[in-house]
Amino acid sequence: MPFGRVIKALEVTPMTTTDIESAIGRKVLWRLVLPSALFVLIGAIDRTNVGFAALQMNEAIGLSGVQYGFGAGVLFIGYLAAKYPSVLLYEAVGMRRWLGIITSVWGIAACLMSLIGSEWELYALRVLIGFAEGGLSSGLMIYLSGWATERYRASILAIPIMSISIAQVVGAPVSGWLLTVDNPLGIEGWRFMFIAEGLPAVLLGLFAWSYYPDSPRDARWLSADQRTWLAAHVQGATKPVTTADRSERWAAIKSPIGWTCALIWFCILAGNYGVMFWLPQIVEGMAGLTPRETGWIVALPWAGSAIGLYFNARHSDRTQERFFHIGVPALIGGSGLISAYLLGPGLPGLVALILGGACTGCTVAAFWAIPTRLLKPGSLAMGIVMINIVGSMAGATIPPLMGLLAERSGSYLPPTLLLFGLAVLCACLCLFARAQDRQLAAALQPA
């Protein structure tokens, strides 16, 4: 066949569903997923940099281990309080206005952390940061699920979630360096760190205000055919507006599998936040390192976490299996953390620490593919809010409990054992959720 006829034939060959899905996926990745990951990254740094500030801040303003642990965890009181109102605000004003408002508020509050002089000022600002950030994870999961097909859902959701681990890889060395650098303001290192790491959020708030489309129908970088395809093939791509959809809003709260998912999310976040808020002090206590050296060591497990999260999500999408992709890494992660503590400083302990961090953090994206698949569009927002509220209780309770255990025992072994126990519980809940999922699928089969 002449070359010209080949070209003409290709021009009229209709695109397959896979072609359309791939074309849309590439655009969504570059236009929405990667920018969203940046917001999550900066949010994670501003939420957890208090772990590094503690290396100087605790002595500077006279905080005990329990007071610091409460200050780290009290953020989640605001986080919990804002979950539902934030999603209502998101639905009312749209993505770009919502994200611009909450990002600007938490950025200003993060900068104001540089002015604290007592534990009560720490508590107040941490609650404010938590309140501002409270809807970030819920809103982004709801938003991106409206652009992601089931085939690629775990991978698409993995990228913003992966930025939480990347935030520790980037933030840990940077925070450690900012504590010791001769800063232009001439203030204490931990105060300068809060300012330097809070300002990017303020700038991102301005960016969000004009950048994000509120829904696929507003995305001018998609063709009309692509917008139509998304509306027809992606659950939640069109905003629920019917009376029937509104009646589903509270259905997730009545669902047993919804509550099992919430408890799994609690265990996942308990492990992640326990590591985030206490790992710098555990590493420094084990090895007697400087803040800068501690930052580099703490970054290694989170580098492993980012890599593990990506490949775990891809394998979960390829196999369409979710539950073992959560439970097995959780068990390995808990075992790695306890092994690292028992082995102590040295190469074997460091390898165990990296493995523990990698597996502890890589469960998240596979998890979110479960509720976004099982919940109906009308109940998705409330279901994600419910799951996040239960999960946020881990942030409010586990860091203070770890501080209490460490202070009472004079050792970091009991807090590490707590994280291991939560990992075992997570794996058991995953088996239970798998059984529930199979029962639900069997019930939907025609007789």
C-alpha cells in the first residue's frame, strides 16, 4: 500500500477506549496530579517539621516530652473539626477557591510558629494549622477521583500521597540544615525554619486561586470528546446533584465495610505519624548525631517509602488486588521498625530502618482505591470525610501516647512496640475487609 494511503488510513482510524483513556490520563497527570502533589508535599512539611524544631524548641521554651507530644498531636483536633465543613466549602465554592483559601491560611499560621514562646501558643497555632489543612487530603481525594478511571486509580492517587514521603526526604535534610544555618534574620534556627518552610504555602495559595478547574467540564485543556468520555466512564466525574444522590450522602456511615476501611486508615496513619513526629528524636538518641546528620538519616526511610509506594500502587493496579497490598507491607514495616531499634546504630539497623519506613509508608495509595471504588458517587464525599476523621484520631492520640510511653519508661522501645502492634492490627483488619468485600460481591451476583 502506498505510504500516502497508510497515513490516510491512520487518520480515519477511530481511537479506542484505551487510547482515549491514556490521552486523558497523561493530561490529568501533568495538569492536575503533579500540581496537587506539590500542595500535599508542602502541607506535609508544615505539618511535621515540628519534629525537627523539637531538637531545639523543647529546651528553648521549656517543653517536656508529654507537652511536645501533645503539641505535635493537637494539630489533629483542628484537623478533625475541619473535615466536614471543609468538604462543604469545597462543594460550595469549587476547587480553586477552596484550595487557595485553606493553603494561604495554613501558610500564614506555619510562619507564625516562629513567634511562639510557650506550650499554649504552640497548641493554639498547631490547632489552627490543622483546621486549615483539615480538608486537604479529603478534598484532593474527592477531586482527583473524579478524573481517574478504576484501571489507574491507585497509581493516580499514589502520586500526591507519595509526596508525603518525598516531603520527609526533602524536608528532613532541609529542616536539619535550617536549624544550624546562619540565617539572615539572626533568630534561633528553629524559628527561622518555620518561616522558611511556611512561606511556600502562601505562594501556593495564590497559585491555586487561578489555576484549577472545578470539574472536568471546566477543563479547557481537554477536548469536548474527552470531557464527554470522562463524564461517562469515571465515577464522580460529574458533581452529584440529583435528589437520589443527595440521599446517599450518609450511606457510608451505615456501611460495615466503610467502618472497617476507617479503622485500617487509623492504623496506617498511626504508623506514619508516629514515625514522622518521633523518628528524629529516636535517631538522635540512638546515634548521638547533630541535627544536620539526623536529617539525612531520617530522610532515608522516607526515600524508601516513596519508591515502595509507587511500585506497590502500580502492582496493585496491575493485579486489581488491594487488601494484601496494604496488610503485607504494614507487617513488614512494623517488623522493620522494631528490628532497627533492637539492632541499634550500624549498617544492619540502618537497612532495617529504611525497610521499615519504606513498607510503613507504601500502603496508602492502595488503600484509597478501596473506598473510592466501593462507595457510590453521592456518598463518596461523606465516606472519605468519615474515614479521614477516624484516621486523624491517630494523629491526635498516637504521638502524645508515644511521648508518655517514652517519658515513663526512659526508652523509645515501648513507643516502637506500639507501632509494631498497630501494624499487626492493620494486617488483621485487611483480612477482615477482604472477607467483607467478597461477601458484598457475592450478594450482588445474580441468583
